[in-house]
Amino acid sequence: MVTISDVARCAGVSPVTVSRVVNRSGYVSEKTRQKVEKAIKELGYIPSAMARGLRLNRTYTFALILPDITNPFWTTVARGVEDAAQQREYSILLYNVDEDMHKQERALETVLSQQVDGVLIAPHDGLVSHLQPLRMRSVPTVIVDRRLNEVVPDWPVDIVRGDSISGAKALTTHLISLGHRKIAMVSGDERTTTAQDRVMGYRIALQEAGISCDENLIVYGEFRVSAGVEMTNHLMERGINFSAIFAGNNAIGMGVVRELIRRGIRIPEEIALVFYDDYANASEYFPFFTVVTQNAYQIGRTAAELLISRATGEHSEPREFILPSRLVTRYSCGSMLDDHHQSLLSLPIVNPKDLKEVVWEVPLLLPYPA
């Protein structure tokens, strides 16, 4: 096994100099640095991360706690986190908690036992009390794509999220512009801040259009395909009248599609459908669904960069980044129906040809309404 002393002898320098090069600490001339790096490469020396961490009182590890890693949105967020972390030589421990509070609690216990340098988390809800283990130990923390319901002065955290209120407002307004007045909203868990914000955006759009909000058209569930099926079935079985459905995320949206197809209901001829977050790869080959998209990769990357600056002491004040979204109109909303209420493309599929989409930038809605 190659040691730091072996590298020092090969480069003709002291072990302290090698340590400075490896840890990027202290002054080393460029000529000496090149000699050490050449020796490291020739000998295949791999620095001990554990030893480095002990010297600097760091583990160079972050924990990333996500609600559903099977969802392409969260997978892309994770990729952004990993890319930014690797550039600064941090490793990522990934935890999937399935939008389950008990799993989140267990993940936090494990994370603290690993003595990570910081945590990135999309919390199940906005209650600081459910993140108390991080707060009590002053663990550097960044909230990802969600927010907290309160500000805690003695625990400064950073937040990176999409503008869910503006995005939901844009989707709902688009449906209203197409003539829809009875729009069902099927959302995630009511305790989740993204679900709260998207329902708020939906309400704002209705209010601005002078349309009274029918509470029977708002259904809360989970951000899952199965929940989309169940909530759509619930609306149908109750015989509630509506002409369009707004699904709170892409997973719910696919559940809505499943249930409507099972019932033989065509999209968009009989019911229009829009949802939050796209299926990027699928949409490249089958651009059908009208959605609001977020830059999931940038959300993850920004979150990791903020955590690095907080964990290294470069920044201490709390920060919040709200990233803009885009409205992408395709076929599922009904905007491309002809005078006879027929679409070039529908589900179940009829004549898939000449696929089109129109992209609109969604302005940030700031400040948020109280």
C-alpha cells in the first residue's frame, strides 16, 4: 500500500509538502506541486478520506433525503446535487423515504450517526419540529424544493425551490382561457408545502378570473401514481361535474391517465388534463402532456452549492432561492382541438402526427400572498 512517505521520497519533498498538495492547504510552489502530483499519479497513491476528515474535523459527506427517487424529477435533482458535490470532493449518501414521516425520522437518526457535514432534505411537511434533530445539533441544512412554515432565528437554513404558486396559477389560467370553469385539482399530501402552494396558485387563478372555488373539486392524496388513480376514481364515483383535471405532479398525472383510460374517457376531447413537472425523456418522443416544468437539475446543483458554502463557513446567513418555471402547452389541455372538438392526438391514441408544443416563460409571483 502506497503511503504519503512513499510519495514524498519519489517527489523529493517532505511528507508535509505532500499533505499540503493533497489537502490544498498552505503554500506550495507550482513547480513543487507538479512534482508531487506526478509522483501521486506514478505511484497510484489514494489519500485516506478518513484521515483527511479527522485532521480537518470533517467527513466530506453530505446526506440527501428525498421523498421518491423513482420520480424522474427527484432523480434529476439528485444528479444536480451529486455533480456539484463531486466538484468539491464531497460524497453523497442518498436516502429515499417514500413521502413517509416515519421513514424520514429513521433517515435523520441514521444521518446523525454518520456524522455527515450537512443535510439536503425535501421534508415531508413544513414543520421545523420534525427536523428537530438537525436543529439541536446545528447541522448545516438546505431545504430542497419545499419550504418551512416558520423561521427559526437560532437555526439558519437555506431553501432552494421552484415557484409552485406561479406555476400552478399559470396552468389553471391556461385551462380557464380554453373555456374551462369546472377544474378538478388532485394534489399531494395537504401537509406538504408544494401541495399547499400548488393549490394556492390554483385558487388565485380562479379568483382572478371571477370563478368561485368549488371545494368538492379539490382532493388531496399523495404524490404517487396510485394516488392519482384513487383520487380520479373518487371524483368520478361522486358524480362531480368537471371538464378538466389539474394533477399536482407528474406521478399523480399518470395515475389520472390510467383511470381515465380504464373508463374509456378520451383526453382531451372529453376531459382536459394538465400537471406539474414533465417526464423529460418521454416527452421528447411523445410530446402530449401540457405541463409546468422546473429545472430540477439546477435546483439540486444550487442546493449542493449552498450547503458547501454553509458547511465550510463561507456563509452563515439564511438564503432562499426561488427558481422560475415554464408552461409547456401540448395536446392534453385541449388547446389544439378543432371546431368539431377533435384533436390530432388523444389518449387513447388517435392519429399521432404533426406533434407540436408551445413554451411560455412563467413570471415569478413575488411576494407570495399571505
